[in-house]
Amino acid sequence: MLPDRTLRDDVYRRPLATALERIGVAEGWCCVDVGAGGGDVSVALAEVVGRAGRIYSVDIDPHARDEVASRAAAFSQVLAITQAGEDLLLPEEVDLAFCRFLLMHVDDPVAVLARMRKAVRPDGYVVAQEPITSAGRVGGVAMSFDGAINQDVGAELPDLMIRAGLDLVDCWAESQAWAGPGPVAGYLAHLTGVDPGNDPVVLPPLVTAVGRARKD
């Protein structure tokens, strides 16, 4: 089996790249990756902003945080912080606050998005990427993720951004599908522990919502 970072990169590189391109993330930006987890977003951001930029890698798990910071530091200035999304507090305003697969695990997604809004500069961006889990299919059967509090939070994401006080400026959904061996089946096997074999797989659509903090 491929290393799990490679699996995530293969499956989710496209929606992440689309998001960063649409908002124009560039060298010198200051960004925060909230709920950094395995670190794919932190590393991708670090590669774009370069040494002139800065990345805050935030996760409630200090071990995950330190691993992510070590990986991303090869490309950019990185500061690792142990915090929950609900408690997000940074030493400076950032140009972009980003989260992925975070809101599906929190009790109050609006509260997390509101903290992210407060973390960005006036006119800065908040981007969230979340799944609609039950829209995924394996052999035609709907998927579920019992470990998530809000497994279909992606379907509510545009409204959640607005309720958090952000101006919604862009929103779209992307999904990958496949049948037989490949990154999609490999990712699903890694996530669930069950190899789908040759069954057709449609991964849950990943909804990307882009919000902008209003100028005072």
C-alpha cells in the first residue's frame, strides 16, 4: 500500500490546487492551516508562499502538529501551535485561514469558522473543504463515516460561512470516481480498512467554500 500522505495527495491534490489558484495564493502570503492533521495543506501552502511567507500549522494533537511543521519547514517559515479550532488565536493577522476535514468533527462549525474569520486581515480569505459523505458510493451503496459528528457538513458549508459573518465569494464541489485498483480504491481501503476490490467507487464530493472577511 502507498504511504498515506501519497494517498491523500493523489486523491485530493486537485481540489486543493483549484482553491489556491482561484484565490491567488502567492509568495509572501501568511496563512494558517487549522486542524493540520497529516499536513498536506500545510506543505502545499508552504510550497507556494516560500521563504518570504509564513505558515501557522495548528492542530489539537501536538504530535501531528510537530510532524507537519517539520515537513512544511523545508519550504517556508513555519510556526506550530497546539490549539483546537474553537480556540484559534494567532500572534498576527493572516491572509488566508484554511481548513479541510475539520468541521465534520467539531460540535459547532460556525464557531470555528468565526474564529478563522477573526484570524484573517480585513478582506482576507477563509477557505473550508468538507465532504458530503453520504453522497459517496461503493458498489452503488451510500457511504457513511460513523466517527464524524457532521458527516454531511459539506452540504451546509455555504450557509455556515455566511452565518459565521463571511461574504461567500465562491463555492463548488469535486469528487473522484474509479473502478478497480488505483489511488481512489487505495485511499478508501486506507480509510476504512476494507478493500473495495473491483467495485465502482465514487468518493464523497468535497465541497470548497471561499469566504472573505468584510472590511470594517
